[in-house]
Amino acid sequence: MTAVDSPGEGRTSFPRTDRPDAPAYLTRYLERRSRDVVARSDDHDGDDETPLYLRRFRERRESDDPMERPLLSAEGDDLGTTRGWAEVTRTKELVPERREQAAKVVTDVYFVRHGETQGYSSESGLTPLGSWQAHRRGQELARSVMTGHTVRMACADTNRARQTAEHLRRGLLDGLQLFGRDAEVGDIAAYREFQNFGVSTPEGVRDVTSAFRLYAKEMERYERVSLGERPGWLVEIDRFWKIQQGGGDPITHWLTMPLIFFEPPISAVRRFWAGLLRVHEETPGQSIVVATHSGPIRAFATWAMGYDPGEPFNTEFVRVRLIDGGVTALVLYRNRVQEVHVPDLAALPDWWAASVSGGV
């Protein structure tokens, strides 16, 4: 045994006390416990069978104080609270219901961009991926279609928009069958109001994509024969397609740059409103699905939001909810909701006619 292990050797001795009373923390604990026991015995009032919450409820019910009496519904049912507690917990701030929750929506309109296309230099259709995108989008839109609803289908008169509408319709029908809902999905109709923005050419106003062939032919002729100065429409459409070929965003160019030979963005917005109201009046239904193009969709969202929210992806949509009464609508795009006034198209000014007559 070492010196450290030996009793009394190499060890530190601590002072010891012989106090018989409990430590202070234990004394305080025992005092609190005794007070709790007395309080519980007073609460029981000799009745150990009735729970405390039930005795307190009966006391409030028998109380003469109106603030302690339980609140009753119009049918006489107990609401589970008292007037006094209701006053204490009453919120001091009025929180109004959000507009999109309180408003009565009569028609939902979806402006859906077409699926992935084979190219923009010709009137091409969808790729297999684009067809799948449209079908999937149709299945998702079917979630908001209930039994008894009517869905109207519209599109721009282009191959990619019409094919997108066809696959949207198939996806809607598949989704409704999957969810077990019985709703009417109408046939697809093409509307001029939902066309892509146009370009003025020597052969008339053409869709910006369908004008590409004429542009390419004229550009090749001017460069090959050296005809000299190019006309204005060719200069503007050349700038547009050069941005596209360089990997830029030609739609931003169209939205922000004044162009004489291109349809103005606000004209496309007015067209979309005219088509929307026309479909709503001619074939009313709970939902209208429109397969169209990104340029006018983006212009519509920019007009409603007050800023450019960006290019919609393939089969992404801008949603317009028409409010009962036809005065206002809710425009939804990328987690933003904006309430707008439905424009009275007949009352909007014709700027060109006004300037010619001397009104401007």
C-alpha cells in the first residue's frame, strides 16, 4: 500500500459539520410543497371526485357577475368561454381577409406558353419533350377543376400553340379521370386575339416567327446584290433576330425598345383582354385554358404587375381570375397576386385617330 492509499496519509482532509437541520435549498423546497398541499386541500373543499376545472366552470356558471357567465350561441349552446375571457383575448388589430380569399371568382383563365418547340425560324411543332410538358401541365390544371365545371380550350393559330392545346386537353381529361371528377372539356378553338406579336412587312402584318423566312430571303438578297440601304422593317427585325442568335433575350428588346414596325406590347395586352372577354361572353365556363406565346404573356404580366417579372418557361402560365361583377380581376404570376381593373376596351382612346384629328 502506497503512502497515498494509506489511511490518513497523502490525502486532503475536508472539514465536517454535525448540523442536524436540512440544507437551505431543501428547506425552501419543503416549504413550497407544504403550501401547495394546503392550497390543493382548500381547492378540493372536501370533494376529491370532482375535477378542479369542472368546479371552476360550475362556479362561473352560477356567478352573478355577467363577465363570468359563459357565452352562449344563438341556439343556446355553450361556446366554451366567458365574456371576461373574450374581452381579455380580443385582438386589438383588425386583420382583413385577403382579396383573393374574399372575392367571388366566376372564371379562371390560364395563359399557357407553348411547350418546347423544334425551332423559331419556321412554323415548327413541338418536340417530344414539349408534348410531355403540355400533357403534364394539363394534369396539374385538372386539380382545380371540380365536378360540374366547364373548361373552354383556346389557342393561337400556330402549330406549336395548337399542339400544346391538344396535349393540354388530353392531360386535363386524364387528370379528371384520375381524380374521379365529371367535368366538360370543350373542343379547341383558335382565336386571332391570342396570336403572337406581329411585324409589319411588305407582304402585310405577320407573326414574328412566320416573318423570319421573308426576312432571311430579303437579307440574303440585299447582301448578295448589294442593293444599298435596307428598309426600316428589315433593320428592326434583323436586330431582333440577331439578339436571338447571340443568345440574348429578344423579348426584352421588344418590351423596352421603341419599334416602329413591330406591334407595341400594350397592343398585345389589349388583344389578350379582348380575346379573354370574348371567350367569356360567348362560351362562359369556370375555366378557360389558352395556349399561346411567351411575348404577349410576358407583356400582359408586365402590365399587371408594374414591372417585368421575366420570361415564362415552356408551359408556364399567367392566371387571370375574373371577379363577379366584371369590374376587377386578379392576375397571378410567380407567387405574386395583383388586382387590376378590367379595361373597358370601347372607352380606350385610339391614339392614332386622335392625333390625326388634332386631339393630341
